[in-house]
Amino acid sequence: MTSADHGNRGLQHPESAQHPESAHHPGQAQYLEQAVELATHNVAEGGGPFGAVVVTPDGRVHTGVNRVTRDNDPTAHAEVVAIRAAAAATSDFDLAGSVLYASCEPCPMCLASALWARIGRVYYAADRHGAAAAGFDDALFYDYFSGAAPELMPVTKGDIPTSDVPFQAWRAFDSRKEY
């Protein structure tokens, strides 16, 4: 199924996406250091050891820290929190051209969030092996999504006659905002 089939404007295969930034972006070290500082400070505040920075094309900086245990929200990873902050500040869910800097290699959920936000590039400091050594091992998730791990959670399509009704309503809604 193509991105057009999903109604996703601007979603491209990574190899076809334009990356205006060089592989050695001048602010890369600065923003990675900021993400690491956010993560370290968050530990002192009782949060997880993860921080993230989203820099939007206009140069604004939006930050996030891991708030999973603080907010009892398993989706409140630093990258997701930073993406939410950037989207709220720009009043747009499409963050094309933005760059995400993370204190650690993003997990599959955070990578998917960056893709949905149309983030243009991701840089990270520590890798998943360092996170695993500290007790944050998401290797099973990577294996699950690659098909190398057994099914962790059954996901089953229910067969009901109204399954397409929300999509019919979406297509008929003239004021919809395409994404």
C-alpha cells in the first residue's frame, strides 16, 4: 500500500527524502550534548535517563525528557515528548525539515513517531546496547518488528460489518485536514 493509499501527504521512502543537512550538521554536537544534559538532569528529578531535542526548520528548539514513570504514561518517551512539544508550538503535526537529537538510540515507537511527524533526520548519542546495559533493553521489540521474535501479543482483526464506517465518514467530511 502506498502512502497515497493512506492519505499521507509528504511521506516518502527515506532514500527519496531530501536531507538539506550534511551528515556532519554544525549544531549536531551541541544539540546532542543538550539532549544528554536533559537526560542526566531528568534522572536527578526522578525521571528516566533519556532526553531529546527537536529543532524545527525555523531554528526553534523543543525539548523533551522521559516522563514514563512520572506521568504513568508508557508512551511518554523523551523523543515523543519533544515531538509533541514541537508540534504544539508550531501548530502543525507535520514537522518536515526538523531534526531530532536524542540522548540514546530511539526505540521502535520513537522511530515510528518521528516518521509520522515527518522528521527529516535523527541523530543519537548512546546506542541501544548502552541502554540495555543500564536495564533498558528493547532488543525484543526490535526483534518482534523484524519478525525474528515470537509473537509477544496477539493482534487479531475482528470481523464486523461496520469496520469501514469511520473511514467512510472521514472521506465524506469536507473539513478534514489531510495527513
